[in-house]
Amino acid sequence: MRGKRRKIDILQKLNIYLESVNRPFSYSQLLKSLQIKKDANRQAKVAAAMDALVKEGRLALMADGKYKPRMQGVEITGIIDVTGSGMAYVESEQSDVDIFVPPHALNHALHGDTVKVFVRKTSRRPEGDVVEVVKRARTEFAGVLRKSKHSATVIPDSRHMHVDITIPAGQVGGARDGQKVLAAITEWPATARQPVGRIVDILGAPGENNAEMHAILAEYGLPYKFDPTVESAANEVQNDIKKELPKRRDFRKTTTLTIDPKDAKDFDDALSVRRLRGGCLEVGVHIADVTHYVTPGSVVDEEAMRRGTSVYLVDRTVPMLPERLSNGLCSLRPMEEKLCFSAVFELDKDANVVAQWFGKTVIKSNHRFTYEEVQDIIDGGEDDFSREILALHQLAQRLRAARFENGSVGFERAEARFDIDKNGKPIGVYFREDTPSHQLVEEFMLLANRSVAELVGKPKARAKPKTFVYRVHEDPNEQKLYSLSHVAQQLGYKVNFGKGAAISSKLNALLDAARGSKAQNILETLALRCMAKARYTTSNVGHYGLAFGYYTHFTSPIRRYPDMMVHRLLERYLEGGKSVKADEYEALCKHASQMEVQAADAERASIKYKMAEYMQDKIGMEYSGTISGVTDRGIYVEINENKIEGMVLLRSLREDFFFFDEDNYRVVGRRTGKTYTLGDAVRIRVDNVNMEKKQLDYLMVEEDTEKDWEAVGEKRGQKKKTGRRSQKKS
């Protein structure tokens, strides 16, 4: 009886203590409060009770080994977004708002992890504690190794990584102090403040091009090389064209051309053209038959699925498929017989589709054109294939006109690109143009993608549409459209967005009006931000930006895994196969969409790095620029001649104390009333280049009196303040 009473007393004391405590406490603090520090038997019973309470969810065991009582609340699962300071927010489909997680409540969660969070309602906002890391987003991080006499630490590059990684002796892998390395987290003891890891690769010296590009890929969880087993499997794939010939439609004697960038290494699409009786033209859109060589469940297929997409950094392509396939077997190189999956159209003179056919083919490309060569022909140059090129061009322009009449939105934002020397150093800036030669290829690819999606997705009589992979794009965000119209009015353009098709027509009218002015880049950037992100899904909702009711990706299987999925499904359904399970393909679509975002983020990071590198030797130089953004921290300015953006910190504006006027997209001097507004022309000096953060700091030299009066002054009806009336620019 006596022992039983003592057990009850211990649990009673424990419950009383837990009801009274409202902050984290250590095990030793608990034992001291219960007055059992010297009783090993009772300590063991308390420890068992505490473990049970943690499992029940009444207590949370924190990363520092302390226990935290749970307040009344709910538990949700979501993705955590961690800042460099350790503050975090969890986004979850189970909550309408993001859940704030303070640094002490992360419980070893890292940026991008899938976590369970215990959520409490506070007077200000929902707040929670991470109670479990369900799935790590990644375990490998690039960073700089710092070695001391008895230990080593990797300081990660990622701005989202709030902790360093401890590297035990013997796990450094031959890396030297100061080198950029790739570290893999191997464990994170419950009471440790930092994870423990090992060096898995030495990237090189900080600032060295390959090291920095590999570090960018690692930062976004993207591979920069293939595992030898994948390379080996790809090298074993056989080319069996002769066996395939009897099973395929033969286009080897039909004029067939590829049109690609001058530095392209893989060619996944080709166009054939043949005149028919009655004045129609047969155009074949021939796509590399990647899935003939890459079978489902193979080592190569699993790797392609995991990668999801090729990644295009400033100075390199990181392919989805090994070179043996991407640049060899599957690449539609000129004068070589190649296996394709094709969409063949019979088009009248107005580009109406009279007939269409889809199936497996064999082709032999007659010539490889670059966009520049095709543009030269369109502009009047002579070539052996001028007739074919001009016929395709005329049809493409009619397809394009019909698309825009139907509500397609046109963006022509100038994108800066770099000329790179053999060491990866940027030596010049140029801008990618959207020329009729690009449009020629684009329109036929869009036609093929749309037609394949309609073939499978459009409802048949009494038949339920089969599971398919669509590329969808929802309607634009109404609040962001309102903000765009407000900015446009600030820049002198009147626009009032309606609903449905009216939005796209008014958006096109605005972009057309701004084309050629300094406001063009800003308005196109803001217009793009209004658009929802395109994604892959089995639930078709159409593509708003293209104004297509059905759309998919069929035309780039060498560089996009969803296109391989589409090829397999189309082949299955053309042969009369049953519909596949939607859940399995929806999961693949979600992963492919996520990998596309990560690849795009890495591409942008590489551009930002090269921009900073290009400006390294230009500190102190002055440039004319345009204000491209304003925040409570500073003013973003884009240099006119090269589109390189940097920030003028508000604290660097010495003439006054400037504050951010969010409603009017400007900063205002409190004493002088001077304003810096989105779209204003300014003069800046390059002040600092931070290669580690990929950031540029500018200083304001003086407000440029030569404002963009075509985009601003003329439309506002303002006059230059020079003491006399000045002429407006035409």
C-alpha cells in the first residue's frame, strides 16, 4: 500500500507542476521542484511518465532538451519557410493564414521541410511549435568550410539556412579551410543546437565559376552530375531504328528542318513541310521519341522523374537525361535517321486545321537552322529552303493572330543574357529578342500541345475523359490586377480591368501602349506577377495566358519529364488502352511542378550572380536607370543599358528622411516632400558588389531631369521644371 501511495503522490505532484508552469523547463528543474533529485527509483518513474506525456501530446520536447507544456490548440501539417534569422512560417492547406513559428520552436526543422505544427491562437496571429519533421526537403547544403584545431564547421550559402553544420574529425574528406564544399547532414541529436554532417564533395575555391554554379544548384536541391550507374545504364541503351521502321510512318523523304538557338546541343523538335493538292500545306511537328529509349521504371527513367526538368544556368545546361540520350540517340541531328512521336496537320491558307494525325514516325532532318538564319530568310535573304521557311512563317503569323484575337496575353519583356568567356566570366550583355523566327517555332509547338490535349481531354459522346497530364494556368489575381492598374495610372496609362476575356484584351492594350517606353519593362514585370503560376495537373482548368481550353506539354521530352508522361499516355490511348489512375499521375504532376520552380529559382540565382560578377569592376561608375521597385528598405533601380538591377538604400539618401508610401509605389522625403516613384528616371553610381549575397548597392547621384516623357510626362501632361516651357518628345 505504501509504495502504491508514493506512486500516486509522484504523479499528482507532476500534474500539479505541469498545470502551474507556462514556460519551457528542463528535466533537472522538474526534479528539483518535485524534490526527488536523490531518489533514482522515483526519477525513473517520472522519466517514464514524461515520455508518455510527450507521446500523448501534452508536452513537447524541444531541440535544447527542455520540455514545453502544450496549450489548447490544433495540429496541422504544412511546408515551413525559414528565414536566416530562424523565424519561420508554415503554409498549410489546413489553414487560411500562415502559422508563425518562433526560432526556439523550430525543433530542428529546416527550410522547405514538411512539418507538423501545434498551433495556438494568440491575440495577434496564429503561432505554433514544430512537433515533428515529417519529411526533409533536403539534407545536402553547399557552403564554406571553416576548420579549427579540433573541429570543423560548414557555413551554408543558403539564406534560409539558419544553422551551421558541425563536421566531426574524420568526416572532412580532404577539404581545406576556406574551400566551398557540399555537406550532407547525417544526424541531429535532440539536445544539439547544430546538425552533424560530413563532406560529400569539394566544389572548389569561393569565386571560382564551377564552384559557384555547383553551389547554386546545391542550394536549390538540384544535382550537378549523374550517378555512374545512371550514366552506365544510358550507355547501354541500343539504337534499333531498323527494327522500328515497319511500325512507323516514314517522313525521311519529306523536307524536314530544325530551328534552334545557335548554342543548342540537343534538338527535340523538327518541322516538316509538304504542299498538298488543293493549296493546303502538310506540317509535321516531330518530337524526339524519348520514351522509346527510356522505359518506365528503368534507372534512367527514375533519375529523369526525380530531376523533373533540365536546368539552364547562365553558362551551362544541366540535362535531365544523360548525354548519350539528350545529345545523341534522341537528338534530331541533321542527316541522321531519328525516331519521333509526331503531330501532323493539314492546314489551309488561313491556318485552319483541315485534318490531323498523331503517331510514331521516322524522320531525317535536311538542315539545322539557327533562329538568326531563319530571321534572315524572313527578312528577304536567300536559301535553298526559303520557300519552306516562308510558307511556315506565313502560317505561324496567322496562327498567332488568331490566338491573340481569342484572348491570349502577350509578354515581350526584355531579358538580359551574358556573353561568357571560357572561364565562365561575363564579358558582355545582350538581350533575347522575340523575333518572327522564334514565333514560327513557338506557334507550331503551341498547336501541337493544344491539339494533343484536345484529342485526349475533350469529352466524347457518353465517354468520361481519360486521365491525362495538363499544363494549366488559372485566372489572374484580382488584387494584383488592381495594383497593376494603380501603377499604370501613376505612369500615365489609363486601364480598368473587367472580368474574363475583357481582362486579357485590356492587358494586351496596356502592354502595347507601353511597348518601346521605359515603362515597358516595369509594367510587363508587374503584369507577369498578376498571373497565376502555370503548373501540371490531371484536373484541367484551361490555360488563361494562352486562352486555350486544353493545353499540355508534348514537345520537349528531352528536357521535361511531364512531356515523357504525355507521350506514354498518348501512345496508350491511341492504342485503345484504359485510363490510368489519376492519383498516381497527380503526384507526379505535383513533383514536376515543384522541380520546375526550383530550376527557375536556380536559373535566376545564376543570373543574379553573373550580374554581380559583371559589375565587380564597375564600382564608382555612373549610369542612367529607371526605378523598378520601391520598398521600406530601399529603391530598386534597373540600369537602362544592361537591365542590371541594384538597390539604393533609403539610409543612403542624405538629403532627407525618406519613408515608404506603399499605396502610391513611391518613397517620400518627410521634410522636403521629394519623391522617388516607380518608373522615374534616375542617375546612379555603383557603390558596392556583394558576391556572396549576389547583391548590388547603388547610390543616387541626382534625379535625371530627362525623364521618360513619352511614358510619363506626355501622358500625365506635366512640364519639366526648368524655368521655361520645354517641348515634349514625340
